[in-house]
Amino acid sequence: MSRLSSISVSPEIQDGAPVFSGTRIRIETFYDFLRIGVSVNEFLDEFPSITRDQALEVYDLVKQQYTPDQIAALVDNNGPHTNITSGRLAAA
């Protein structure tokens, strides 16, 4: 199980791109929305299958300037040098 519970990566879903767990919505889509100035609340209105907790966990990674590829690597490697603590990325 990934320490990034809001994100999953599977070769069968979206060609292995990181997605919000339990959905087929790519993390990259969230990045794109934020890049054009859409708020987290507006994003959640557009994608009601994503929970606020999921969005905020990923938003924390966005603020730390993780790219979708880096997030995929964290999930694929089960975060060997990182963990999530109360929604914050912390060194292991």
C-alpha cells in the first residue's frame, strides 16, 4: 500500500499515469487546473468523485513543486525516503 493514499498508479489505469485513488482522473489534470487559476474548490465541483482530503494531499505536493512524474515515482517506489504525516510530506 502506498503512503500516498490519495494517489494510485497502475499500468491498467490511464497508461500508468498517477491518478486520484478510486478514480481515473489524472493528477496532471489537477495540476493543469491549478496552473490556469482554478481553485481547489472549483476543481472539486468539476470532479465530485475526488474527496477534499485527496485534493489537499495532492495540493500539498504541488506546493512542494513535485511534478506528476516525481509523484508517480514516489507511489511506484512506495515512497522509500518519504512519508505522509497529517497531509504533510516529511523526511523518513
